[in-house]
Amino acid sequence: MPRIVSRTTDQSDAALIDRCLAGDQEAWTELVNRYSRLVYSIAFKSGLDEDNAADVVQNVFTIVLRRLESLQDTDRFSAWLITTSHRESWRYKKQMREQPLDDTFDPVDDEPTAPQQVIAWEQASLVHRALDRLGDRCQRLLRMLFLEDPRPAYEDIAADLGIAIGSIGPTRGRCLKQLRGHIGDLGVTRP
């Protein structure tokens, strides 16, 4: 699975794309970091295993690199990327199949729609921005508890943070409360 990397800038996709087109490698890295987890999740949810989903991520960003100049509406980059990810996942699965599809049934698509995925991704992005606003100890604790895979043992977390194991729960509660405040400040609301 791709490593979770938080945003390093608050620039819009359109601004990052402009920088990419001007040859800025850091902008390209930021764009890939911003969306690789989304692309991976689409591929994985389509039924591909971890290795094949990682291959789809690489293929999708190769497509993005080749077509970035011709992208007309850079404000809709994320929607285009979602559609491209679905198509590439489907193409990859079709290529892997040994037998043709049975046309006697219509497959059920229980995936969220592209607009729903864009909203979810944007909210997740805002959560990462809120996480970046926390103090170092809270950031490290919440990342270890919720974002690292595999999650470290409580003994390792306590040693890394220099706190007692029994302090992890109360500290986590305080950190989550702070995070909720920052999330609210950024405009994310509960459904």
C-alpha cells in the first residue's frame, strides 16, 4: 500500500498542475502524494490485490503525466483522476482475466459516485491539514494510532513519545478533541 504522506502545501490542484507544466518536480511529487492513496483505494476496492493496485497507481500517474498538458479544466482534476482510476482498474482486471466476461448479467456497482468520492477525498485532505496544525506530540500519536500500517504496539508508542502506556488513552482523547476543533475551523462538518 502507498505510504501515507500529508500535504506539504495548501495549493489548489490547478496551481500545482501549472507548476508541473512549468517543469517543477516538487509540484509533481506533491500532486502524486496528494492523490496516490485515492487511486490505490479505487484499484483495491475494484477487487485487485495490493500489488496489482500498486501497479494501477503507477499506470494512472503515467497516464496523468502524458495527458496533463491536454487537461482542459484543471479545477476538475480530481474528478478526471477518479474516472481514469476506475477505467485503468477495469482495464487491468480485464487483462488479468483468463476467461471472457459473462454478458448474461449486469455487474452491480456499489462504488460511490465520482462526486461522492471527490467530496470524501477533499474532506480527508482537510483532516490531514487539521492534523498538521496539531502539536508534534499529538501529530505523532494520532499518526501512529490511525495512519501507520501496521500500527505500532502501545509499548513502542509510549517509548517513542516518552509517556506511560496508561497515558496513551487520555492523551489520544485530548488530541482528538483538538483535531475536531481544527477540522471544524477548516469547514468539515459531520454528515
